[in-house]
Amino acid sequence: MPIFEDIAVANPLVKFTFTATDMAATQTDTALVVAGSTVTTHTALKAGWVVGIGVKLSAAATAGTLTIDFSLAGTAQAVDKTLATAATTSYRYEFPVERYRFAAGATLGMTFTSNGSLDPETIDAVADLYVIYDDAIFR
């Protein structure tokens, strides 16, 4: 007879995906939208913290700069992660444990800023916001 063990993850990692299409050369704190919608924020199920972001661009910027940021409960966190003007199209950033905390029900969003000379202006982005919920056991 097989023996089964019930194993739970106390603090599961959750990914929220946001997108932007044809990012303009001059934008300031422009909201990315929740993937597949026109909504700009997710709502946190429980309290927790942001552990990192990952960004994939459709093309590398050949000029200008593009900065990705996130907001918690409507407040920009000003982490200002600049996506370099190089041949790179994938970026990832990790943050210290519990540095960016949020309460249950907080809105979670992402924004981008371009400096006026972003080229090409047809860059699309998929940005993932990774969070961990406090003592959240999902069954």
C-alpha cells in the first residue's frame, strides 16, 4: 500500500504579468496593462512582498532609455530599473526580502518611462512582477 504525504508550501511565489505595446519615445510613469485586459493593476489576495521583476522586450533599444518600475497600493516604488540600450531584450531584478511589502487588498501595478529618444518606438514588453504572500497555503 502506497504512503502519501501532504506537503504544503507556506510562502508560494506568485507571478503577475503586465504588457505594453508600441512604447512611445516620450512617456512618464505610463501604466502597463494586465496581460489580456485593459486593467492596469492586480489586487493582492493576501499581505506579502515583491521579490523581483522580469522583463522581456520584443526588440532591443538602439537609442534612448527605458525604465521599468512598479507600484504598491497606488504608490510608485521608484526602483527605476533601467533597461540598457544594448542588444539585450531580457532583464531580471531581485529585491531584498520584505523590502517592498504590501497589505492584503493592495493594488499591484507596473509602469514604464522613456527618455524622449527611445528607438525603435515599436517595442513591446511583457513584464512580470513576482510576489510572495505571507503564510498563504493554497489547496
